[in-house]
Amino acid sequence: MMFSIVVQPFVRSPMKSLDSHENIPLPTTTTAPPLPKQIQLGIEAFTKKRPADSDNPPKVKKFRTASGELLPVLSGPDKQTVICHQCRKHTHIPLSIQCTRLKNVGKSSGERRCMVSYCHRCLTNRYKENAGTIKSRNEDLLGHVADAGYAWTCPACRGVCNCSTHRKRLGLEPLGYDFVP
């Protein structure tokens, strides 16, 4: 006669220690997670405008330009910014300059202003131009917007823009952030 004995290996719980004094039972009471608050909103909650915070006046920041002058700029959620063509960062309007050249759009549309804007940092660092001196010239040129107070043709309109988009369009490698002419 043959007897076969099957020995089961001892399976120990990973949470229990071998020493009996370290086996502390875990609490078995389970609490249900709190129910989310249910708020019933009427149509007024979606159609009624919230009152504006008139108690908080807009903050005035002062930015130092490359020439050392301080420009006061109002900041807040309702203040407009423009995107710099070169670095693609949002810049406050007083710290940027927009091209005033008029471009031909088509026979029926006529001419419209170039929408390219540059921040004062990119103009100074990459093109060695000062936005403050450009704005202070007060000159009117033919083919430029008359009501801007200045006349300036941007590097993109002049064909000397060294942004990554224009360089790739010409088949050149982009310069990156560390470019100094």
C-alpha cells in the first residue's frame, strides 16, 4: 500500500508578524465615505452675472525697461496683453510695440495693419532696437497706419526676422534662446 501525504506549505498573512505580541488586529469598522453635497441650482445661477469686485482696484506694477526707465502697467484679469512674435509670451501692451505697416490683403479687402507685435526684451536683445525710442519718434510714413503715433516696420515685414517659424520657412535651423547677434 502506498500512502501519499500532501503537505500544504504554511501560508502566512503578509500583515501578520511571526511574534504573537506584535499581531494587533486591525479595526473592522468601516465608515462609508461622506456623500457629496447636492445643490440644486435654478436657471438663475447660470444666467445671472456675478457682481464685479469693485472693492479691489487694479494693481499697478512698474517694469524696468532695458534703458532703465520705469513703466507703470495696470495688471488684472481684464487688462489686455499681446503675444510677442519672437518669444511667444504674453506681454503688457505698454511693454510691446506693434508693426504699423499696411499690408495688401486682396482686391476687395484693401489694406490692413500688420498684426505682429514684439516685446521690448526681444527687440533689445535680438534686434538691438529700443521700443521707447521708436514710439517717441512721432513720424508718419506712407504705407503705415496714421493714428498709431509712430511708424515702424517689424523685422518680419523687413525680412530679417530670426524667430524659429521664419527661419524654418527659409530652411534654416532655429537659433534657440541663447542667441545674441
